[in-house]
Amino acid sequence: MKKVAFITGATRGIGRSIAIRLGRSGYRVAVNGTKLMLIDEVVKEIREAGGEAIGCPADVADPDAVTGMVEAVAAAYGRIDVLIHNAGNLHDQRCARMTDEQWHAVLNVHLNGAFYVIRRALPHLQKNGGDILLMTSTAGLTGSVGQLNYSAAKAGMLGMVWTLAEELRRDRIRVNALSPAALTDMTRPVIERIKEKCASRKEPFPAFWNVGEPDDIARFAVELLAQPDDDLTGEIFGVNGSRITSWQKPAPAFSESGPESFFAAWHERKGKS
């Protein structure tokens, strides 16, 4: 029986590319978004290529809408094997100027949305095992000035991955995350701002922002899902074009010599006198 992949934020950029690739790889695809016209376009493209797909319009920040959407996917296909939470948004601002609304708007889609879809899809995933794939970011791994809300949401994804990987191992559900770097509608404005800043300061454009295409991320995601290893869980993978990064959990550095010695050693490591 064909596997079912349920993808949030699947109408543009990375989500769209993943949905189309999975459709071409034999998955039945549930395409989520908030604009029906864009959903229909993705569903049509998958079907015209010989695949199976349905549209699932819903705002992932609305728990009731998510409940209805998951029930609709389960009713249409009878199962959910893969859940990919890709839905996202940006409201960039430095902390001192960030409004409560900007904070909640981003957390509600990225982090709360992840919980809503996972919690509601979980009973279906537990029937046969499967995969949960979350989208994090280097903003969550290393921080990003002017993106406190986004960085916090994406850092929260890391805790979700590491916790759920252990909670769901017995159910044969793998939980992993991708930190993608690709030129999309969401990243293009950020990259343009960086280019302008570098040009005005006569600084070189950072090599990191020479990013790949959404289909690079989709190709990696499909290959990851195809891996048969049950222990391939709790991992964070960075994908930028053909460059793949495996991010590790933070490692503790212990000291038994008290705070004075600890900070003396810390300053020495940092090259400070």
C-alpha cells in the first residue's frame, strides 16, 4: 500500500518541492496551505505527473482547524505515515521593537503549529510507525540578530526532536529535523538585505548565503525518508545545495574547581586576559 505524506506549508518553496517529489516517488500526498488556489496548483501538478494528492486548507496556528484537517486526511487515505511540518512565517524585528503580536504570530505557526499537527497525527502514525520531519534553522542553532521570535521557535524545534525521538522510538516513529538553506519567498528578502548591507559596507557577501534551491532540500528529504534504519532518529541535518551538515547536541563541559577557577579557564579558552 502506498504511504501517505502529510505536509504543512506545502504550497511554496521548500514545502512545495517536497510535496511534488514525494508525489513522484509514489507517496499519496496531503497538501496543506492557507490559500486554496495555491493548494490546487500543487495538487494538480502532482496528479498530472501521475501521483495522488488532496488539498488540506487550514491555518496550523488554529488547533481546531488542525483537528479538522488531520481528520480529513485520515478519512481520505485511512492512514498517515509521514508528517512534515514546514509551515512558517517571519516578522523580523530586534527585541526592543518587537511587539507581542509579532512574537506570538511566529511562535504560533512554527512551534505551536508543530505541536498541534504532531499531537493530532500521532494516533495515525502509531498504527504503522513512520516519520516526523520538522524544519529548524541556523537561527535556532546559532541565533540570528533581528529574529528573536523565529530563533526561539526554531530552537524549540530542537527540543521537540530530541524529546520525541526518545518518546516515540517504541512506536517505530523516527523524528528528525532539517535546517535548510535555499532561495525561497521567505529567505529572498533576508538575502537581499544582507547583500545591500555588505555592499554599503564594502564587505564580502557571506559564503553561507550562497544558498541552493528548494529541490535540493526535497531530494534530501525523500532520501532520508527512504533510509531503513530505525536508529536514524533525533538527528538535525543542515542542507545547503549539495553540502550536508550533521549538527550535534550541545556537549557539557564540567568543572569541579569552583566558580573562580571555572571563569579563569573560560577566559583563557576565549583568548581573554
